[in-house]
Amino acid sequence: MYSIKRLFRREPVVSTVVTAGGVNVILGTLEGQALLAFLGVLAVSGTIALRSWQQAHHRPIELPEPPPLRYLPEQSARPAMPMMGHEPRRPSPDRE
């Protein structure tokens, strides 16, 4: 059941035509209508053949890779912060 749902989502037109053709085949055989059954078989087989031919001759389109989208500029407009060293703290003049 899961694969049928996935097929209907991926190929809605093909799935609808195959379903309608399958219903025509069933109704044509049950009612004794050979023409209806034949049209159903023709619709199902033609749709499946056309879809398989399209997939066999499908060439993927190679698109150039888009440049990366940058939200920040390459360089900052501000000057770089000075480097901090590990100097011991000097006593402040207030705390004596």
C-alpha cells in the first residue's frame, strides 16, 4: 500500500491513467464488453510504455553550481582588535 501512495505522489498523471485503464479492463471483462476491455489494456500498456521510454531517454540537465550565498562581507569595516597577552595584573592605585 505504501508504494502505491508513493507512486501516486511521484507520477500523478501516469497513475491516474493506469487506474482508469485498469477499471476499464475489469468492467469490460465483467460486463462482456470486449472493446472496453481492449481500450483499458491499450491505455495501461501505452501509458507504461511511454513512461518507460521517457525514463530511458531522459538526460539530466547539468546546471552550473551557484556561487555561495554570503550574508556577511568578506572583510569587516572595523579595524582588527588588538591581541591580548597574559600579563600579570598591575595593582590599581585605588586599592592601596
